[in-house]
Amino acid sequence: MVTWVYDFAEGSKEQNDLLGGKGANLAEMTNIGLPVPPGFTISTDACRAYLEEGSAPPGLADEISEHLRSLEDAMGRRLGDPDDPLLVSVRSGAKNSMPGMMDTVLNVGLNDASVEALARQSGDERLATDSYRRLLQMYGSTVLGLEARMFDEAMDELKRSRDVKDDLGLTSDDLRHLVTSYQEVIRSETGKPFPQDPREQLDRAVQAVFDSWNTPRAVLYRRQERIAEDLGTAVNIQAMVFGNLGATSGSGVCFTRDPATGSQGVYGDYLANAQGEDVVAGIRNTVALTDLERLDPTSHAELLAVMERLELHYLDMCDIEFTIERGRLWMLQTRVGKRTPAAAFRIAMDFVDEGLIDMDEALRRVTGHQLAQLMFPGFDPSAERTVVARGMSASPGAAVGKAVFDSDTAVAWAERGEDVILVRKETTPDDLRGMVVARGILTSRGGKTSHAAVVARGMGRSCVCGTESLDVDIAAKQFTIRGGPTVHEGDVISIDGGTGEVFLGKIPVVDSSVVRFFEGDPGDDVLVNAVSRVVEHADDTRRLAVRANADTPDDAARARRYGAAGIGLCRTEHMFLGERRALVEELVVASDVDEQAAALQQLLPLQREDFLGIFEAMDGLPVTIRLIDPPLHEFLPDFTELSVTVALEDERGATSSRHHRLLAALTRLHEQNPMLGLRGVRLGIVIPGLFTMQARAILEAAAEWVAGGGSAFPEIMVPLVASTEEFAIVRAELEKVGREVQEERGVQIPHLVGTMIELPRAAITAGQIAESADFFSFGTNDLTQMTWGFSRDDVEAAFFPTYLDHGIFPVSPFESLDIEGVGSLVRTAAAAGREVNPGLHLGVCGEHGGDPASIHFFDAVGLDYVSCSPFRVPVARLEAARAALMQ
Ligand code: PEP
Ligand code: MG
């Protein structure tokens, strides 16, 4: 028999999969003796069964009844009892936190009779009526699917007629009036009255939570956060406690450390006389947690003790939701808190220094993605700027863009390539689409724990929230800064999510302190210190070496500063551009081998200089230089333009024989599918002397550098090899040049000759190719293109959005390796290559070399190194170590 429902006392924090994050942590807190209102959790298994069958699985209703009875016994109250009712909350809680994406229904158990009993018991008629109208509103919008607007309009109209600003100004009579209006909305919209049977309320609320797993906003959020679609959510049913019982009650959200900077000391928002949802929704402005000390010193002290206990128990920064009901503290939720990238590094190192975790654990707690975010630019500190408003620093990063006030405009403008900042009073989960495309988010309400803040941090968007001096008018598409100017839709603003500052106009941006550190400026900020310690430990931990893709001495030097152990891919094609195009033209219009050789002879010294600069920058480190890869017509004039020129010249009688020859060459070289055409090793075979000229330039440059006292380790790489025969032909020629140069120069130049593995055929026959190759470098860009049959230049814009929508893959296979398909080729080729040639050196130089998930795969299949762009080298160093730890 499957068990669908678990009491809080039965679970633990390890059971996220079964009980969801919220349920598992409620269980953990219950079991360590913290004050948690009693309750039970309906498992994710039940949700999955419900979603599969479209109805509650057999046995679930009985199990709910059983647990409900225990809960009623524990509380000494019965659900729906007209004299002494138990009220419960029904909350979603998936394995991964999905803030505000799924449904919650509070105050389940209230009806026309029990509301009176609640009023009597609490001695607070206003509370009872307010709780009932909240139930009607939540039930109406989440369970019955009515538009929230209908309830909001009734509320706004009432406030207007009573001339009050917020809901606290409404009396119990007013609220009773609202209850009647809400019941009327439900009756007229659904044709049925609001159910008075509390068990019906409960069952339908549970179903609504299950169903909310599949709302479009939840699906979008999961896609954004790469959360699996088939997990389902758990549902937590818990005795209600009331934060809205007057001045000695309230609700709050807090963190055991500052989630924005990671600095020590608790951080939180508190709202007196309110329920938890009011804090997160940013409906009223909260006060800082320190103010609770003044309002209720006993609860404050107890809360601090709980926070300390939780940190020591979880050995991590925790975030907490709590309610104080008439001076009594209740814990409603805890979890390991979300944090900014800066806070992640700082907290990890502080925990090490406090003796709570070791360096390996610190490494597990930070990600390459977070490090990448820290390498984003901030505002130029020397730039002129005037702060026009100040809110909370909710999620770091400098953002500049045009102000927009709704998601539709944000999406439309972003699609036409504009940077936008989404400005809202507060955000709701419905704003997610706008938040995804915006550079930054600015709100006038809500604290660091509001929806906007939590979601922005998760997405790595810059966010300033709770900017009280902004009067945001969504309908008029503008905001006015108190005592200052008005900003209209389309006006450019700048926000600094790290400081909470808002500026008018565009402020220039500069490198991050972490980038400055990698560039050689040690600085003395805590963040840089934490990052450098973590990365240093990563270097001691990782198995994979990290090289860089760099084509110029400048890029090579940067790669070295960022910690690259060599160059994994130096593309040589840029060396044929600019003035050298003329020489490529000479090469292709040459009428015989001698003319070709003459053109190549002119390219030789230029190439030698190119390579010398790179050997200098990478002195003592290996440099993999790839022989020319693209089809030659990429270096020649455009076919149509040249045809027109020639036609016009002929008409004028000013025929140019060079143009004619060039046009003939272009016609000869024209291809329908150049990516499948005369490129890579095929060029080397078809155009005699091209590859050998490059190899000579490489080896002569190395000889020159060595003669000057340096050391150079060239690795010559042949692109687009498909067969061992192709490679054998080229290798023989390269070896001959190698012997000649070493003889001419009288020095030994240790060097390797290897191949890219970027065609499926090469991967499949890797065992044969490995017999004569010194190394393989997986070109996963082409390998992805050729395996899927996707043109890498076109498909991402053309149809990937539709593919992503259909869930054919969760992310572009050009961005993160398709492990099942392309990865399988890499795995087989690596194994086959090593079997025949145990010394075969293996690396990857496609874009995937800098992608965290792909790096974990390359570590697992035993490659020797990954090579990525210089900027991603620190990220790869970190992820390579995490991969080694997490295997
Ligand atoms: C590759 O195909 O993965 C590769 C590194 O080569 P390029 O991107 O230059 O084709
Ligand atoms: Mg390639």
C-alpha cells in the first residue's frame, strides 16, 4: 500500500523529493522541537498520481481524514465546528522552491457559522470577518479560477466609498459587507454558492494546489530555472495561526545572514498585525527586524535563538517565515536561503572560518554560474550621477534600460533589441515574463524578501525594491519621484541592485572587482578575498586542466591572467582577414602551383609573426593551433557584388582580367552548403602547401622563441577530419615540414600533431584515427551541428524557441551539451581513442568547454582539459573542481 500523507512528526529535511521543500523542513523543525503549528503533508507521489489520472488516487481521501482527526485531536478543535472551529492553511511546496508560482489557500474551515465562533473565541470580530473574506478571495481566485480583479475591484470600491487608504482602515461592518460582495461574485460567476462544507473546501483546495503545478507561469518558471516538469508538488495542511490579531501579533520573513551581501547579522522584514502573505506580497511597507526588538522583546529574543539554532542545525544560512500570535512565536517555514552570488561566496568562506564547514563543502556551495554573475560589470564609480531615489538592494548588478511598466511592453521592446527596466509597484508571479526579459526590476513596495527580490535573485537580474519615494502609476505608464521629476515609459534609467540606488539616464558601466582581481589588482574587499580563496582551493581539487580559446596575443595574455594552463584552440582564420585578403585572392586565382606557392610564401612571414606573439604570451605553456578551417570564399569578395562589378566594367569596356579570374574562382568555389563543403582538412588536401605553410610558420616561430630563451610547446591541430586516411595524408606532410624546420634551425622543437573530433564519423572511427594522432580535441560546436543536422548559424533564431516550448530540449544543445546524443559520441570516441593509444591527450574546445553542466560531463568521461573563452576560465576552474567533488 502506498502512503500518501505524512504527519510533520514523521518526516525529515532529507525528504525533499517526497514531501517537497516546505514539508520536509516543517517536519525537521517539528522534530528538533521548534514551535511549529501542527499539521501534515500530502506527498508529491499523490500529486503525480493525481496529475496522471486527473483525479485523487484511491486511499488519499481516507488518509487525509485520518490525519485530520489527529490534527483535530492535537488542537482540541474540529474543522467546521460551529462553536470551536479548527482552521487550516493549504499550501503548496515543491521539491525546489518556486516562490509565489503555485497556490495557497488560508483559513480553510470558515463558513457563515464558524466565522461567528471565531469572532467569539478570538474576541476580535474584525479578524474573523477579515479571515473569512480572505478565504473567499483566495478560494475564488485559486480554486474556482475567477479573476483576482473581480475581488480587487470590490475591495477598491469599498475603500473609496469609506475614504480609507488601506485595508486596515476598514471596520468589521465594512468587511462583512465585503464578505457578502465576494460571496455574490462567486455565486454569479460560477452559478453555485461558496461551499459551506469545510471538507469540500479542503479537498478542492488540495486539488487546486495540485493543479497549480501546471499553470503557465509555473511552467515558465520551471523552464527558466531548469526544474524538471514531472516532480509535482506536495501540499501542506497546517493549523492556522493568526498574525493579524492586533498590535501584539504580526508576521515576518527573515534570514540568518544578509542574503544580498552575505554579511553576518540577521536580516528581515516584519509587519505588525498582518498575515505572512502580506509581507511577501509587499502590500504594506514592512519594518526592519530590529524594530521587533522594541515592539516585542521576548518574541524577538526567542526568534534570534531559533535562528541560531537553525543555522547550527542546517550548517547554512536559513530563511524563515514566522508569525507571532498574541506574543507567541510560531515558525511557518524554513529552508536554506536563496542568496546573491556575492553572498554565496562570502557566506561559504565565513562558515569555513567559523569552523562549521570545510573548504570542499564551501566549493560545493558556490557555482560557476554565480562566479560568472560576479564578473558582470557595475557602474563606473567616477561617472557623474545623482541618486534620485533609493530602495533596497535586492539583487546585485548594474542595469540600464528604458522604463516599462508591464510585461507585454517589456517583452515586445526586448524582442526588438531594446534594454528595458521593468517598473512595478510590486511584482506578482504574473510579471515573470517581463522579469525574464528585463535588464533589471524596480519596485516601490516590498522588502528583500518580496516576490520581486526573490525571483530576481534566482534569475540573476538586478533588482531594487521597496523604493518608497516612487509613486508608480501603471495605468499612466509613469512614475513620479517624490518631490522630483516624472519618468515616462521609454525614458532611460539606471539602477544598481547592489546599493539600491536609482538614477535618471544612462550611467557608464565598468568591470567588477572580481574581474579586476583576475586582471591582477588584488584589492582588499571581502568578496574578492572569498572568491580568490575558493578558486585557489578549486585549483587544488580539480582533475581537469583548463585552457582557453584565444587567437591573439592580447587574448592569450588575458587567458593566462585568468588562470589558463595553455591555449586549447587558437583559430587561425582571423589571420587571413584585413590586408591579407589580397594574398588569399592571389592564392585562389593562381593558375598553377608556382603561383600558389608564391602567394603562400608571402603569407608565411606574416603568420610567423602572429604565432610568435602568442608563444610569447603563453611562454612555457602548451598552445594548440588549429590550421585554417573555413571555406576560402569567406575571405573573398561577395559573389553577387563582384558579378555586378564585372558586368559594369565589361559594359564600359574597362574589363579587369583580375576581376574576371576572381569571379571564375568564386564560381568554382561556390557551394550550396559551405559548412559541409571545402573546409578544414579538405582545404589542406585540395590546396597544396596551405597547411604546410601554416605548420612551417608555427614551428619557425617556436624555434625563434626558443632561440631567444623562451619555451614553446606547439600542438598542431587539423580541423574537420572524418577519416584516418585524411589525417594520415596531412600528418605525413606536417611531419616532413617538422623535420625540415628542426634541421634548418638546428633545434629540437617538441610538438604534437593531433586532430579535432567534430564530425560523427570521426567520433565513430576514433579508434583508427587515434593510432596516428597525438591528441584529440572535441569540437562540440560542429559535432552538435553535424549530429543533430542543425545549422549552428541559423537554427537558434529560427526554430529553437518552438523546440524549447515543446520541451524537445530544455536548453539549446549549442549552449549546454546534449549528453545523450553528442555526449555519447564524445564518450565512445574518448574510450576508443584511449584504448588504442593510452597516451592520447583529450580535450574539448567547443563552446561547451565553458558551460558548467557540460564540464561535469567532460570530467566524468575522463578528458584531460576543457578549453573556453578567457572570461570563462575562472568559471571552468571552479566547476571542474565541483565536478571532481560531486562525482
Ligand atoms: C567546434 O566546432 O566545436 C570548434 C571549436 O570549431 P569552430 O567553432 O571554429 O568550428
Ligand atoms: Mg569546428
